[in-house]
Amino acid sequence: MKTEVSIKQVRQDAEELFRSGGFYCSEALVYSIRKNIDPDMPEALVRAASGFPVGIGKSKCVCGAVSGAILAIGYFFGRSEPTNPQDPTSVKCLELANEVQQRFRDARSRHVLCCKIHTQGMDMASGEHKSQCISFTGEMAAHTADVIVRELGLTNLDN
């Protein structure tokens, strides 16, 4: 894992990966976190993010950028053995996941995670829709990186 991270670079990489068509939102976010924070993160996590785009399997439910962010938070802060709901690892991971999704909600006038609501009336994968999703992907990549950097005591190179 890297000890110094540019959150701006995490955002830029995630946005460019989506913009170029190489990845959808959730995949671009996880790939950028892997590249810029933890190159040892298993590639399987990027593949695991492949079902989340367009609101989870094109269902237009939860925004894929939010889903990818939560996947990354779980990777860094989640538990891997069964314990109980009071397990400090579980409690902390849920707090961080809630923080990340709440930041997304708070930044939106409608305060929802629903892809269908955020893309209502937009032509899929073009113009306004694509620009908005690129922005959401970069924003959530930056928020996620910010939480990871803060919680792991890493250095933010942008400060």
C-alpha cells in the first residue's frame, strides 16, 4: 500500500477511465483506488465491481459510483470472519460506508442514491448523462480516497 496519495489523481483517473469507455463507474472507481492507493488489491475486486454499473445490472437502482465506493470501503475496513454486530470492525466499516453514501446524498438536491432519479429524462450513455456519471464517478472516487487516507493515516499529497 502506498503511504502518500493524491486524491486529485484518484479522481482524475476514475473520471478518465469512465470517459474513455474502458470501464463503467463502479469499475473505474475501484480500479483507480487500486492503482493509486493499494496496487496489491486483488484484481478480482475490479471484476466484482462489474455488476454494479447503471444502478446495479442496468436496473437503475443504486448509483454504481456509490456501489463501487462501498465495495472499496469494505475492502479496506470490512471483516473477513463471522463475528457479531458489535464487532468494532463491523461497526466502523458500516459507519464509514454510511459516511460515504451520505456525502453523495448531501451533494444532490434530491438526496437519493437512485440512478433512475438522477438520470431521469436523459439519453443513456451520451451528452448530459455521460457527463453527469463521469462527475459522479470522480466525486465518489475522491470521497472514498479521502476516507481511506484519513482512516489509514496516509499522506494526502494535495494538502
